[in-house]
Amino acid sequence: MTTPESLEFLEQQRINITHQIAALGDLRCGSITSTSGRCGKPNCHCHQPKDPGHGPNLRLTFKINGKTVTESLPDQPATRKAEREIAEFRKLQDLHKELIEVNAQICQLRPSEPDVLSPEEKKRRKRSKRKSRAK
């Protein structure tokens, strides 16, 4: 029987997490935001008093190489697709955190291995421990 702290249990947990990561579907980071506002056409209805303006227009916002990128989500199917992809990304983040935690526990429990020198390493001369004479 394995206890939750055993190395075998943790290694099995790590395998399970990696299988879950491999089973993830399409994913992307980002968030969906809603924008509304007025257009640039002065005769448009959005410029009338008490008119809420155009929108809400849904957008997917994410970063590429440190720059914020925004994509329009033109319809409901595109929005649902983006929501699924973002949800899969959030699952990846959670699984990544679990994987790091389990690996840290494994590293703490795994005993260190004794140094085994190769034949070449054994042949290397060791430095002398004698102090050299000062001139």
C-alpha cells in the first residue's frame, strides 16, 4: 500500500498529470472583453443624446511578444470557440502548477545518488594539497 507521501504515489500522480496535459484540446491565453462606443460618422444614431452607442462588441485580447493584441469576435460561435480555448488554457495553468508541486515533492523525497566516477575521471590527477613556496 502506498501512502500519499510515497515516491511511487507521487510519480504516479506526475504521470496522471502529464496524461491530462496531453489530452487537452485547442487552447489559447487571453480574455474576452466587451466594448461599446460611438463611431466616427457624425450623422449616425450613436451620436444622438441618450443613445447607448454601438455594441457591445466582443473582443479577444491577448499578448504576443509583450504586445497586446485584440481580435474581434464576430458572432456567437466564434465567442463560444474562444471561451472553450481559454478554458483549456486555464486547465493547462492549473495542471502546470500541480506538476511543479508534485515534482518538488519528488525531488525532496528522492535520495541522492552516490557519485560514480568514470574510468577517465579516475585517471585524472588530483591537485596537490601542498602549499607552494613563496619566493
